[in-house]
Amino acid sequence: MAHVIAIDGPAGAGKSTIARRLAERLGYTYIDTGAMYRSVALWALRQNVSPDDAFRLEQLAVAAEIGLLAQARVHLNGEDVTEAIRTPEISAAASKVAAVAAVRAALVEKQRRLAERESVVMEGRDIGTVVFPNARVKIYLDADEGERVRRRSEQQPGVSAGQLSAELAERDARDRSRVESPLVQAPDAAYLNSTGLTPEEVEEAILRIVRARISNGKEH
């Protein structure tokens, strides 16, 4: 029986790092939903499509052939875009693209198909609330603002802490206030604040939750 581990939370909380570690530890497939939105945003920018053009963005989301491969490589229409989708420009654009209802509907359908035949660890902002509301295990991974800024600084060493803090605040506000699939903690999600914890400690904490919930036989 295929299982879904859904990890949601704000930017900089450590979702991608932990989801990859868990997937490797459990032998599950890791699905980076953020990379899917980033890929659509990249394609939209290359095509000069406005983030306000919902019709064209939906067309791109439906047509996009997104491959999530080993070693966290991401392909868009056959091109390796792993590095291209990680720039600050794409991060900002992806947050706007993700607020378009039709784009989310198209990518949610792709995400559900990915989990039809195999157990997955999927992370994002609406996995436990919209994509897989009946997931066996749901985690809401959080971290204090200062910790999230510090982690972003390690990923973007050339950007000031002040700028990163402002960008995170803007993204948090957009993610939490959007009409379609806002960032919220699912009522049945386990809350985990990763501030001050090592990746190993976060991994072990989540594994305890996974074992407890799977052993309790929660429905998928």
C-alpha cells in the first residue's frame, strides 16, 4: 500500500532538506512541489507571460513536462533547469504563479498522479490541506523568522539579511492570504518547529511521528 508523507510550511523552514532525507531513509520518492511551480514560473518568464495572465499561465502549467529526477535534478520539457529555477527572481515569480487557481489545479493533478503507484514524501504549502487531505502522515514544519533568514543567507550568500527578511515576509503574506489554497496548518497535522535543531534531529522527530501514525493504521 502506497503512503504519502505530506510536509507543509513557510519558506526557509527546511522542508526540502528534510523531505529529501526522509525519502532516502524510507525508500520513498521525493516530490518537490515548489520546483514544479518554479518551473512554470521560469517558462512564463522566458515566454514573457505576465503573472496576471491566468489563461496563459494555465496553458503553460498544463503543457509543462516536469521531471523530478534523482539527485534532486529538475527537468522542464527535457531541459535540466535545476539551477535556473533557484534564483531570487524565479522564487518571487513562483509565489505569484502559485496564487493562480488554474495553475494550482493543473499542478495538483500532476502531483496526485505522481503518488498513484508509489509511496512519496511531498512538500509544499498545501499538500496536507488540498493535494492529499487524507494523507497518512501530515507535518507542518515551521521555524522562527530569524532562523529562516539565516538558512536563506546560506543559500544566497550575496544577499543581505535585511533584503532576505523582507522577501520572506512578503512571501509569507502572499502565501497565507491567497484565496486559492492558502498556507495553513491542517487540523490533523503534527506541528514541528525546527529552530535550533540539526537536520538529523528534525529527521528523527519526524520519523517518530511517521512510525506512530502508520502503526496506528490511519487511512490513506
